[in-house]
Amino acid sequence: MKGHFLKEILILSVFILLAVSSHAALSESEYIVSETAVHFYSEGLRINGVLTIPELQEGYVPIVLLLHGFLGHMNDLIVYDSEESLFEITATAFAEKGIATLRFDFRGSGISEGEWKDTTFNKQILDAVSSIDFISSLDSVDSRRIGVVGLSQGGLVAACLAGRDSRVRSVALWSAVAIPIHSYSALLGVDSVERAMIASPLEEIEANISWGGFTVLRREFFDELFSVNPVAEIVSYEGPLLVVSGLKDDIVFPQPEASRLFTRFHKGVDRLLEQDSGHIFDLFDRRDKVMEIIEATLEWFLITL
């Protein structure tokens, strides 16, 4: 009971800080922003990414990892009435307010090495750990102030990363997968899961995707639907946690119940932000919803990093 009461006090304190400082923070003078193509290695595979950083006269900057979703890449999801992707806009917004970002393609995705069919949750988590090793070596970055944003499957990875790597200081989960077997049975079909369970370890499973098209994955991916539990892993993370729920999400559902699992079992300061939008915040059809999420997440990291 005492711990629960303390958590409520801490949450209230963060809300007060956000309310008092958000307008001032977003209206501060902007930094000059620079972007650089970078790479690092994860289990021998070259992982390619983009470092977006504010140019400071002196000192070190906090940094946030941007983790893309299932079948995505670091520059996908072009926002309505824009030529920029979700993470490009996010990176610029963050850097203009003094926060660096690193977005990258997981192995087998985008322009990184590896084959998509070999992907698994744990391999993506290892890529994320390797990305922290990389940014911790950068002269301009404060390695004590590392945040993570994860979208959809990237949210699953972010939750697990936070639970496993103590270098993560603050986390934002956007439409994060909470119960893998539930979400991917709906996304890829129960029949695909059933076929994978009787397949040999290296057999390729072709699965239709609920939004159209198909993909090919090995049995190892499907095995981890049962063995990787992001909600259980978030229990080991006690830092600040922002969870964003699109109430019309038809990929990770039902909402807000699925997102609320993270705040229910998380032991630290957290906030659940509910929005009347879909899985990717209606970004193909309008701009205001996704910008609301980006700005709220920026405010969160300005306070918690």
C-alpha cells in the first residue's frame, strides 16, 4: 500500500511538471540540427541508421532511440501532407529542443544486413542493446540520459530492452505489442501459428498479413510469441514510462486495455495517454493526431531525461 501511494505521488509530480513546463519547453529557441548516416554491428551484422543531433556550443546531449515496427524500417510511414516519415519528423522535433535521436533498421529490415525471414524479437532486442553500446561511445552524447521510443513491435522491443538494460533511463511505448500471441495470431492468422508449431526449426512459414500481402518467417519467430513477454519484462524496469494508446487500434487490441497492462505492472512513474485514433495515429489521413503524440512524447523526455 505504501509503495502504491508513493507511486501516485510521483505520477502527480510528473504531471504537474509537465503542465507547468510544457509550453515553455516547446517555445524555447531551437537548436541547429544535423543528421549523419551511421552504422554499428550486432552479432557481426552491419546495422545502418541515422543520428540526428542538436549542435551545442558545449556539453553533452541526451539521446533517444527510435525503434520501428513489424515489417517497417526507420524511414517508413510518411505523414500526411508531408514528405517526411514519422521518425524523421520525430527526430527533428526532438533535436530542435536539445535531444538527439538514433533511428536504425533492425537486422533484415530496410538497409541493414541480414534476412527478414530470420528475424525474432530477441534478435531485435540484441540490435537495440548494440545500439546503446554504439551511442555510449559517442563524444557528444550523455550516456547517462538514454531514452527509447518503440512503435508497435518496436514497443515490445523497447519494453524488453528497458527491463534488461539498466542504461535505459526513460521509455515511451507507442501502440506497443503487449501480448504477442494475441496480436500476431490476428495479424498473421491462427493457421500460420499452427503451421509453424509443427514445422522444422529452419522451415519457412508463409503468412498472409491482415492489412494485405504476405510475409515469410521461420519457426523461431513463432516460438517467441510464447517465450517473450514484454509486460513481464517491464516489471524489471522502474524508470519513467509513457504508454500511448490509440483507442481505435485494430492491430494491438483491445484498447486501452492492452496498453494498460504495461502501466498496471510497471513499478515506477508512468502515464497512459489515450487518443481517439488508430494504430499509427491516423498519420496517413491527417497530421494533428500524430503531432500530438510526438509533442507529448517530447515533453515527457524533456522532463524525465
